Amino acid sequence: MLSKFVEKHDRLVSRILEIMLGILTWSLLLSPVWLGILFPQAVVYVLTLLTVYWSYMAFTHTFGLFMGYKQYREEMATDWYLKCQKLDFSSLPEPETRPKYLSDIRHMILIPVVNEPEAVLRDSIFSIFNQTLPTSQICMVFTVEQKYSEEVIERIKNIIGDKDKDLHSLMFFIHPAGIPGEAIGDGGANRAWGSSHAVEELKKRGDNLRNFIFSNIDSDHVLNKQYLSRLTYLYLTTDRRDNHFYSSAVPLFDNNLWRVPLMMRLEANSVTLGVISDWAVSKGKIRKCFSAFSVSLQTLIDANFFDVALGADDTIFYWRAFFARNGDFDGVGHFIPYSADAVEGKNFRDSHRSLYKQLLRWGWGAVDFPLSIKTFLKDHNIEFAKKFRWVRRHIKERVILTNIVFLITFGFAIVTLVNPYVKQSNFAYSLPKIMSFILTLTMSFMIPGVYFRKKFSVAPPKEWGRFRKFLTYFEAPLITINLLTYSFFPTLHAQTMLIFGKRFKDLYHTQKIR
């Protein structure tokens, strides 16, 4: 009955779910106000619980960094192409979904391009040619936005030169502008165009599509030389390889980390350390695709490529593959890194503006909430336990983590402002002292973060003076400023847009600067 209702009233259910997410977020955010008036004792319990939970997350984050760094060192010290060569193919899982020999494996690498400068493209392209895996097993696909296509394609060809003969194949596709129904400025439409046309081209050439691993990267991504060898080994040795996406747990921003303003660097480091820790401590837990990821080419086809309308390409691709596999689709990580550009504008002001717009676009990924919940209600092939875990993760990511730092910082002050009598109550008397003690203890977990940031990321420029380098050790405590601004307002902004049914007229493409 419920599934039939959802199918019949699809748009109504979508709007209810869009509103529901934003209402949950705003209700928690404003809880010191409305609970402070109606039930002030509850605010104390909520703030205490959030403070304890924040400390727990700080502890698990630190533990994850220790575990992640250990695995990072082990994987970086391993010769992954040699390990691929030593594989006994007769003992590998699912022979029907893998190539017969290592030499049969192919990598389709999709690179969407808008108008990136030569320096950005050169670093990314050269990193692919410098892989330990033979380039003859690489199919490089550039999908270029129409507006700048002529000059960009010429730029790419000049960079590659005569190296194209070393590749399995090199393809260029021009994504036309103004196709009805496509989200303007989102990479999903460009990726869908290039990947679908590349598959058709491979079919015409007679290639065996089962031999291909598809990798989705950005034009600024610089791959570690062992990236494709590690991916190949992971893919070949993973059971049910069509039911996984494969991703690096170490997304770095070393391309321009020390050139960007402080807030851009704080955001970049937060993403790096957060992803590393999450992969290290949450093995077996559900997660979505983020930035660079890989799947079997068959999975890309079964998912019907990328969404062109919603405007959250990597997030929504996960759900397309998830539903194509009836909920049996999870991530498998490795610790060989790639490096991207941190957000950088033409000047100081433009950098901060660009960062906000990029994080607003990331916050727009909340459109996966109504999409996924609606399908959960209709699809009875997905196990209930997985549905429940995803609903719980949605609430954690989109509601609790959006508000938690704001509430533990300002929550008690707000509740005493709307209800001064709270200060006189016994149950609230010791709350500020308890919260202060817990948060002070939590601050100690930033010390390992400073240490591991230095271990994972490139060192500051040699031309920096000692004092300037010394000051970088004190950037970590400033992460709170980032959590109260760029990690808070863009997400709230995006969810508020969903409440009022607003859509982006033009999704922001983060410009690459060199």
C-alpha cells in the first residue's frame, strides 16, 4: 500500500521529504529557544549529550588518524604492480566478472574539463602517464564543455603530444550547452555525456567491456604513481566486484595548499583528515562516493551513467548504483593518495566567495535525502537493516553534524537569554562547568591532528621563514572558526532552499587558478 501511494504521489512525497530534512535541521538548531521556553530541562540534557558525543567523535577521529597513517605507510611502501603480477588469477573471486589475465585489464579514466589552464591539466595528465601500470592499459577520455572546447582540446593535445600512441585509446567528446533538463554548471551532465559516448565507442571498436575499470576524476587530480596499480589489485581481489565502488582514503590538496588563504587551507585539511579517519575506523559501514572513485564499467552502465538534473554528481551516482544493485553496493577503500586543488580565487576576497559557493554546492548534496528515502519506501528488495542504517546516517550527517558545534558553543547562552530562570535552576547550575571541562579535554585531540597533517601533506615552501612555518602549528585550533562558518552556513543555506522548493539556476563550477 505504501509503495503504491508513493508511486502515485511521487512529487508530493518528494516535497514532504525535502521539507522534512530542513525542518529537522532548523528544529534542532532552534531547540535552545523553543525548548528553553517549553521544557528547559530538556535543553540541558540535549546540550550535555551533544557535548559528550562531540568528544566521542574527537576520540574516534584521532584513533582513526593513527590507524589510517599506519595503513598509509604500509601501502605506500608496497610495490602494487609487482603484487598484481604475482596474482594467481585462477584463485581470484568471480571469474565471470574479471579479465583472464593482468594484461587484459583496462582503465577508462574520465576527465571532465571546462576551461582549466594548461598548468592544471598538465599536472593531472602527466600523473596518469607516470603510473606504474603500463599506459597501454589506459583509456583516457576527456569530456569538454562546448563553450571552450576548441581551445581546451588543442591545449590537451599539446600537453599529450605524441604520447597518445602509448595509450590504449584517447577520446574527446564535446558536451553541448543548453540541453533541456540538464543542471547548468554541474559536472554530472558533462560526465554522463562523455562516459556514455565513450562506452559506445568502445563497443564499436570491439573491446570487451568486462575488462574495464571506470575511474571518475577531476581535471585537477594528480594521481600518485601507484594509484592505478593499487586500484587494479583491490578490484581483482574483491569479492562481488560489481557491487562496490573503490576509493582512495587519502584525498590531499597539495597542489596549492600553502598558496591559498587560511580558511581554504583549514577546509582542505579538515576534508583530508576527516576522510582518512572515517575510512580507517568505519570498515564495513555504509558510505557514499566522494570526488575521485572507481567502479566496474558494467556497474557504470547498469547505473545508467550519471544524473544530469539534480546537480550532485558523485553523491547521486552512488544512489543510482545502489538502487541498480538493490541496495547491495558499498565502498572499498585504499590508502594510495591523489591530490587536488584547494579552493583558490583570483584574490583574497574571491577565494572566500568561491569556497562558500563550492560548499553550498556540496550542501546541495542533501537532495539525496528525499531521493533515497522515497525509493526506500517503494523498493522492498533492499533489506530493512540497510535502510535503517542509511536513515540514521542521513540524520547524523545532515542534521546533527550540521548543528552540533553551533549548539555546544552558543546553546546555553541562547537558552538563558530566552529563559533567564534557567540559570537559577539546580539542573543547569553545573552545565557550563561540565561542558567546559569536556570541551577542554576534546581540544587535546587536536594535537595528533597537527602531527598527522604534517605527515600526510606537503611541507610549507622552503622560502617561508622559520617563524611563518612555526605559526602553521597553531592553525589546528582555528578549525572551530571554520566549523562555525563554512561548515555551517552553506549547509544550512542549501537545506533552507530545499524547504522552499528552490533550485539552483546555475550550479557553481569552482575555477582552477594557476
